[in-house]
Amino acid sequence: MWPSPPTSTPDPRLLHGCRSGGKGSPKNRLTDGSVRGWPGGRRPARVVWILTTAGIARCAARAYDTIAASRGASIGPLARPATPVKVAGHDSRRGSHSGRSVATTKTIASTTTTVCANSNQSFLSMKAKTNTGGAATRSGVRSVSARTLGDWLDATLETSRFKDYCPNGLQAEGTRPIRRLVCGVTASLALVKAARAARADALLVHHGWFWRGEDPRLTGTQHLRVRELLDAGIHLFAYHLPLDAHAELGNNAQLARRMGWQTDGRLGEYDLISWHHLPDSRDARQIAAHLKRRLGQTPIVVGTLSRPIRRIAWCTGAAQDMIVEAAKSGADAFVSGEISERTTHLARELGVVYFAAGHHATERYGVQALARAAGQVLGVEQQFIDDPNPV
Ligand SMILES: [Zn+2]
């Protein structure tokens, strides 16, 4: 489906069917220079529209309408008309919901839990931060069908726009309505077990299953993951590129929030590269220290380290080959999660600084923002469980 990229080094992740390893991945494809460019570059009106919080509100309202119309009845959790929904994590100062009102729910508590790396079913901590700042109570928690949740997620992320190399949406069907939604980065066995222990009805992840090129047989580790999930009756929802790209809830947008970078523009396929013009020039060491502070992980830094950095671009995950497109667009530095051997040479020869800030570390935030939004719009309880990964 995707044109073959002129990558110089085979990506070992292809062997494992990892989502970012596909040769056709927009994230790791080298470009031929056909870049849309910086602020003057073409940006679809649709994307500009959805950049606003009003866009989110309208998305939610449209999803509600679709769902309600398809069922001919109220979907229960939502009461309309109501005050506009405030998606947690959005800065209300950036704009008001100038569009229609959408359904809202009571504040739903959410927690962050960490999976113990050495013991699949135990937790380092069962209580961490409360995402929404609301009371940790089940009052106000509602249940929705998998179809309702899936329809809302699909509409919000505009899943149909994307040609991906994994199925986005409901990947495995559970057995019951959804009251408790657990989210995490990758549907590992440890995360599935943790979700089961947390009595999740559904699991929402960025890296799901069934990657193109992967051995489709349910054997070995994949068998164990699937069996655990099905035994627990948990629904599995996965969103890959649509979650990277979403202008408010996506991984790139949420990384920017985490780092304190304004998204001044986006470029590339599906606008997967974001950029920011720093108010003053920084050096590589300062950027690295800031990444470590905000993400809790020391980045690998390569390239032209002496270059002053004003324009910084980023794409989360395994987008190291997008360094070419970012550099051609005028970036002084590019941030992604992973690094390949070739990346060092590319960065040096392109004259930019490259930061490998961690695939997992850069992609922890989109799925949390999405789950929070689902919790607030649909009324389900939601919780983030971290399965730590140094890569
Ligand atoms: Zn990823």
C-alpha cells in the first residue's frame, strides 16, 4: 500500500512486525524532498479547524449525534443539552467552545498505575496522580457499549482518513458493557494482565496487535496475550497513526504540552511532524536537560551539537527517518523516540541535532488524553497503567 522508502538500513522491527517497523510507515520513510514547508506550507482546512477546542467539542457532538441516531434512543450516559465539555489537558485559555454545546458528565476520577517490570501482575503503585482532579468516586460512572465507545473514538480521531498498517479501532471484542476503561501505550501481556487485575472492561492502547507483515498465527507470545484478554472478557481498542496525528489529543500534541512547546505548525504526511520556534536560542545540552526533566529519561543526542537551536521539530515514537523532512523544512533540531545507526550520520550530514527521547517516553501522553476525553464525554471511568519501557 505504501511506496517503498529508500531506507539504507533494513529495520529490524520488520522482523517482529512492530508497528513502527513497516517500511511504509510514514514515520520512518525517507522523503524525496517534497515537503510542504514551514508556516507557509499547505495545511488542510480540516486540520486547521480541528486544532481548536471547538473542533473537539464539535467532534464529540457529531459523534453523539451519529451514535444516538443509529440507535434511535439515548445512549444513556449523556444528557443533552448540557454545558460544553472540557477535555482535560486542554488549556481553556487557548479558546472557548464557540460551537454547539455537547454532552458533559460529572467529573470522572482517573488514576495512573505503574506495572512492576519484574512481576507481571503486581503494581509498584496503585495510586498516583488524578488526571481530572475530580473526586475518586464511582458515582456518576456510567457504562457504554463497545460500539458506542468505538464510534466515539473513531469519530474523534477521524480514523477513516488514515491508511495505516494495523487495524485501528476495536481489535478484539470483550464480553460486557464498558464501565472502566484502562489505557496504556502497548498491549503487552503485562499490560493486559494489569488491566485484568484493575477490573477493566476495555483496554485502549496506541500499539495494539495484528501488524501488517507480522505472523498472524496465534502462537507463542501472541497466543498468551490474546488468551489473557479473551479470558478476561476485555475489549481491546487500538489507535496508531490517528492517535499520533490528532491535533489536540494526539501524541505529538500532548508531547508538546508536556514540553511546553507551542505547536506553531505541522507538516508531512498526515501532519505528523510538528514544529515550534523557540523564543530564544538554546543549545543541545539545554534541550536534552529539558527532555530529561519532563520525560524522566535521558535522551540520546547526536548530530551537529554546536548548532544553536531555534526551530525544533518533533514526531513521537519511531520517526527517526523524518529527520530528513524536518531538516529540509528548516528545523535546527528534531526530536523523536527511537534512533537507528543511520540516524547519527543523517543528523551530522543534514547539519541538525537529533534527540532520541524514547519511543515509550514520548508516546505516553496521547492515549491518556484520549481516555480522559472519553471519560468526560461518555462517563466511563478511566485509568492509565504504565508498563515501563526504556526504549
Ligand atoms: Zn509508537
